[in-house]
Amino acid sequence: MSAKWSLSRRTMLRGLGTAIALPMLDAMVPGGVVQAASSAGEAAAGAAGASVGSAPVRMAFVFTPNGINLPYFQPGKVGAITAADLPPTLAPLKNVYKQITVLSGLAQDNARSKGDGAGDHARSAAAFLTGLHPYKTAGANIRLGTSVDQVAAEKIGGATRLPSIELGMDKGQTAGQCDSGYSCAYVTNISWRSRTQPMPKVVDPAELFERLFGSADERDPKVYEKKLKYRKSILDFVAEDTRRLDRELGKSDHQKLEEFTTSIREIEKRVEAAQKLGVPKTPDMTRPEGIPQDFQEHMRLMYDLLALAFQMDVTRIGTVMVAREGSNRQYPWLGVKEGHHTMSHHGGKAEKIEAIRKIDRFHMEQFAYFVEKLAGMKEGDGTVLDNCMVLAGSGICDGNRHNHDNLPIMMAGGGGGLVTPGRHVTYSEQTPLCNLYLSMLDRVGVRLDRFGDSTGRLTALTA
């Protein structure tokens, strides 16, 4: 490729009066040729697939930053637990304790430094659902790998309108330095489609509502069908522009464009499948109006929508990032004067440990709200929660030590009868967290020999 040939970062693939934004390419340097710069609507998702058993099994992953104070999280006894056995942080789950499994001893080795120095927060979030060590860079050359939720979405996501949904309470980033030379992409995302593509999070409840259930117009059969045909036409016309551009790119950009066009081809398949799945169902919930200023209200709205998406079978796979890793969000309504990250470096001081306990409990109260919501949704002879595996935890154990062993991990739900909850299960030290993911994938019908740094499957998930 000519050294003088370059692209603008605003370059679009054009077709049928619209355009689709490209990923960041090496050829996009200052002074490049400016192409058409309009916006394109997001293509509809959906494809055909299968479920496990008489009701579909769903998976969700809830990530909390900065670790969780372990003495207040792990029950003091092993085996069957009662509401009285729940430690202070888990006490909000007292109404659903029979559906909770606390898993101790799990670790993520690839969140540790591999000779690349500081950056435990970035590695914590990056490795949480991938089990992989991120390539240390603050530039565009990020490298990680596909996360467990996206592995599942690739295999079973075709059964629903959306293969997966990624939620967060604060926005993600794909550029800039956020932790000791690590890109913000690692810090602000836990779901990864490929080695170079984090999945963007939805943070606005109104946007999430329309993504899950469509706009009011889209629930009109004629409008819905017309919109799907239009989106399919966009993809068809853009394909030719993609082939033209590919002939001008270097090797590195060719690979990135190939990943991009693979995504486009997958969207094409989902648009076609969406036509078969039919018009989105009308939810028993009014459309929210933007992002609430109150943090608890924001979290609960997002949990409401995810629960409804599971109940209506809009998707069976979800991730929730409570906050970016290393978040220094303040919680003044809890009487905590300093930010979360600041207090997590407690140095053994009682007042800071107490502040972290309050923050941890607040997060668990919102999670308990979500779990109780799922438990209240009837499905067959049981509930939606009976057919869920909802993992919650952190990629750091003690925020003061930045250690990644004996992680605070728990799971809610019965996994369609394939998980026996109501217990505290312990494993040997340094058991890979990815062993749990392999076992979870099994329970949604996705069989792999290995995932991330797994060494096998977890025993004792079923008593």
C-alpha cells in the first residue's frame, strides 16, 4: 500500500443512500481521504437455534469492580446453607437463598502480571469472561479473545431475536490509556466478540428497551417487515464497497476488515432469521425515559429489562458491568465520603473496610432485586430463575492486595435442573474460573474441550 494512501477515521461503506462505519484501521491517519459520513441504523438480530430441555436455559454474568470484601461474602460453613448462614454482604439474598450457590477457591491466572508490570484492574476485567491475558497496549492494537458469553451466543443465540445483550451502568471505551499502559478497552468491557472487538454496552434504559422490543412502529407487522427488507438491502449494497476497499488495504487492515465483514455476514443471517421469528412481542412495561440520575433506579431498570428479555425469550445470554474496573464512583447516600476504588485500598483501616462493606452490600441488594424478579416469573412448573445460571462476582478478591485467587463468585438459579443451589461449594486453591465456564457452557448445550485457561470441568455443581 502506498505510504501516501490513507483513510479518514470517518470513512463509511456506502450503499443505497446510507453508510456503515468501519472499525479503526491502520490506514486511518490524519490527512486521509474523507468519504461519505452519514449514519446507518443497526441491523436487526436473530437466528434459528435450539434450547435445552422443555424450557430454555439462560446465562447472565454480573461483574463488580475493585473486588469484594471476602470475610463478609463467603459463608462460614460448607455444604447446604440456610438464610441464617448468609454473611452480611449476601444477607440481601435471604428470600432466595435456596437458589444461591457460593463457589470458593476459583482463580483467574491470566489476570496476573505476565512480566508486563502493573495493570491488575485492566487484566481483571479483560480476563473475567475470557480467561485470557490481554496484550498490553494503550493503542489501537488491542488483543484479547472471545468471551464465554459470546461463545455461547455464537452457538445458541440464533434461537432468539438477539443472540446476547451487554449492559452497563457507565459507558465503554475502545481507545485511550486507563490503567498503567493498558487500553481503556480492557477496563470498560467484559464481553468480547473476537480478539480485537469488545461488545459495546447499552447504558441507556430507553435504548435497551427499543433494542430488546423494538419501537412502537416496529411492532406493527407491515412496518417491521419493511424495515427488515431495508436493512437487508443496506448490507447487500455495502458488500460491493467493502470488496473495493479491501483491495487497497495492507495485511493488518485486511484482517480487521475481514473480522468486520464477518460481523456483517452474521447480521445478514440474523436479519433473514428475524423475518422467520416474526414481529417483536409487546412487553408488559412502558418505555423508560433515558438514564435516571439515581444510581439505584438506573441499576434496577436495567435488571428489570434483562429479566423481561429472559422471560419473553428475546435473548438467553446477558452481561452486566456494574461499573468499569477501577471505578471511583462515589456513594454519598451510603455515608461513604470517598470513591469506591479509593476505599478499596483500605490498608487494613477499619473505617475503610466498613465503607467497602456498605458498597458491596448495596451492589448485592440490587442483584438480589434481579434474582427475586426472576424467581417471581412463572415458567412451566417452576420459574425463570429455575432455568437460569446468573453468575455474579469480581475478577479481584481483595481490592487492597489486587489478588486474583479465591475470587468472590456466586451463582443464582438452577440451570434447568442441572445445578443444585442452596449450597457453599469449595474447590482447591487456584482452580481456574474457566472450569466453571466450561461447565456452564455444557448446561446450555455448548460442548468445548477447553476454554481460556481451563484445566477441566467443575465437579459438585450438581449434588
